[in-house]
Amino acid sequence: MRPQKFQKIELNQDYPCPCRRRGHLSPIILTEALGCERCQQIFVVQDNGHVIEQLSSTYPYKRSWRWTGHRWLAANPRLGEGYLPVILGIILLLLIVWLPLVLNAPSSVGMILWAILAMLLIILPALIFWLAYRR
């Protein structure tokens, strides 16, 4: 697969909205920004005209895109998009390893502590996942 060739964003052209709501970006007069007529978002042109960045006070991380000439590609994919498979893998591994040990072991104070530790190790990734994806 060959690398994508990114094009400079012209402020006098209309572009599709990168938010995937089928809107169109139009230039905002006297600024270096584009506005979407559908989702009402404002995008500022950055990096010498090669990147647009979403201006939003409610979104915790700034999102930015590059124009290929046909579609928008994320300039910096969100780090949180890779968390889901990792967290699900950790939870699955913990369930496969710890659950049989806890269920087959004799009842003692040590095993109860191990069971509590296993539950904490299962809940902790779920908490991290929830904190990473909440808005």
C-alpha cells in the first residue's frame, strides 16, 4: 500500500465535513477557518494549510484531519481507539486464568484475598476503559 499524498486545504473551496454527518465545510469570511452547515462545528486550518483542527470546548482532545483530495484522514488517530482490544484481552485472560483457580481452590482466607485481588484486576481495566471513552 502506497502512502497517502495529502493536499493543501484551500480556504475558498467547499469540502465534505470530516465528522461524517454528510455536511459541507464552507469558508468563514475573514478567518482561516471552515464551518460545517450541518453539525455547526468550526474547523481551523493549521500546519501551513495541510491540517484542519476541530474547535470544540466540549471534546477533551482536539481532533484533526488531513485532506487527500477525496476524503479526510485523521492526522493523529486517537490513542483511545487502541484501548478496547487490549482491555478486552486483559479481562478475558484474567477470567480464563483466575476464575478456575478461585472456584477449584479450598476455602481459606488466602484464597478469598486472591479472589478479591482477581476481581480488582478485572474491574480496574473496565474503569480505565470507561474513563478513556466517556465524554
